[in-house]
Amino acid sequence: MTQSESPVDSHNFRTVSGKPLIVGTGTGTKWQWLKKGRPEEERTKLTQELIDQLLLALNNGFYHIDTAEIYTTHPEVAEAVEQSGIKREDLWITSKYNPYRNITAADALKTTLEELKTDYLDLYLIHTPFFSDESTYSIETAWKEIIDAKKQGKIRHIGVSNFAVQHLERIFKVSEPEFYPVVNQIEFHPYLQDQSADITDYCKKHNILLEAYGPLTPLFRIQSNEADTAEDPLRKVLPKLSEKYQKTDSQILLRYTLQRGYLPITTSSKVQRIRETLAIYDFELSAEDVALIDKEGSTFHFRSFFDGKFD
């Protein structure tokens, strides 16, 4: 199965040069906290480790980069892209508006474009529907500004992240269909098959592409915690599937994510894992094995982000 034959309904998304949208490499949580852990005077310094990781990904076939205002990693993305020598039109760059800051989407986008050293974004998302309590700025106001930026050619595609059904419906009420969100990026893995009630079915019904962050949570968040590992139902299932398909546990989970209709966002600093990630398009899990992962995953609940927000 080739990249262009991915089971993800990707709306025929393409880079400007025509390359199909594929699995993305993330620049998120780890790097955000690494910077915040530095002395204040050093937080604006470029993180060479991230630049090197991005270059490794770009030089080994990745061209979809996922970043965000809150990650504070725009400068590293810009530096890696420049050093890679890859043309901007051959890349897909996503960033996200941070509503926790009392700043407009228009102003945030202006800074984002400057930091990324680009004239446009391929995709711009509202990072969360949970705006600052002190803000008089709303989802609706932010969305209207994002629509304006799209009309001006600063954004090619517009979407959201971590939105539940009720948040999407607020956007639908103030938008024409041509300006509805085309992406909702949410946490997804076998232990969290719906970040919020009915969100998967709702997005598919409204032709909204689902992107998955945290698709490898059962491997890297659960199994690193001894208390959780004892209850981890996939601990025995994944090795058997890996042997059956001659793929790694990570590849099995990423392929599962694709076949559930989600486009995975993941990351690695190792060449072998980067290559393995891009090799998830050359095999397919049986319907029975997807159902098995669904079934085993549904017996154990784990949420990494926004705990209590969707209850």
C-alpha cells in the first residue's frame, strides 16, 4: 500500500508541489518542557537536539511537520527547514493558535509566520477550545479571524484541535460550509478511542480529517509506569501481532491508527524508528486484528491530556 493509498480520508490534501499528506513528525510536549526547564535567560536559545532530530526526519523522508505556538519550537523548525535545503512547497507545516494567551488569532498567526520564516501555513489549528478565563475572546471570534487569514492566502487549510462535538457546532453556526474546519487533531490510541463523546463518528460524518497525537501511548506512557503496566492489556497482544506481520509494536499501533481513520503524529530521534514509521504504508492489518486491538484497548482507560475536561 502506497502513501497515496492510505485509508485515511485525507481530503486529497497535498503540499503545494502535490505530495500527499502522510504521517507527521511532532515537535511538541517534550521540547516545550525542556525549554521551560532552562534558566529564563536561556529559553530563547535554539535547541540543537530538536534541530538535529528534525533534520534526521526530513533527510529520511518526512515532509509533514507539526508544531504549535505553545511548544515554542517555531525557530527550530525554521532552522531545520533552512538547513535541509528542501523547498517550502515540498513541505507540509502545521501550527496551532494558543488561546490561553490573551492575544488575537490574527496577531498570533503573524508572529508564527515570522518565527517559521514562511509566507503561509499548510494548516492552522485552534489548539484547544478551552480559552483563558480572563479572555473576552471567543472560539467564534478566533475562527472568523482564521477564516480572514485563509482568504488572504496566509493559511491553506483551517482546523481545530481537542474540540468536542459542542465546540465544533459553535463554529458551524458562524461559518459558511466552505470555511468549516477540515481537521480535528486529538489524542487517540487504543486506550482512548474517543477523546470526547462521539467525536470520531461526528468528525467522519462531517468530513473532518482526524489526526492523532499520542498514538504510541501504550508503549511509551503506559509501559514506562510500573503501576499501569500490570493492567496493560496490550502488553501480550502487540508482540503476537508484531510476529504475525513482521513489524515492530510501534508500526502495529501506527498502522492501527491509520486503519481507524486517523492520521498519526509521532516523533523519534532514531534513524531506524523514523524509517519504520514511514514503512507503515506497505502492510495492512486484518479487520479481525483491528477489532482485537479495539476490544483489548477498551478494557483499559488512559488519558494523557485534558483530564476532566470532557467528562
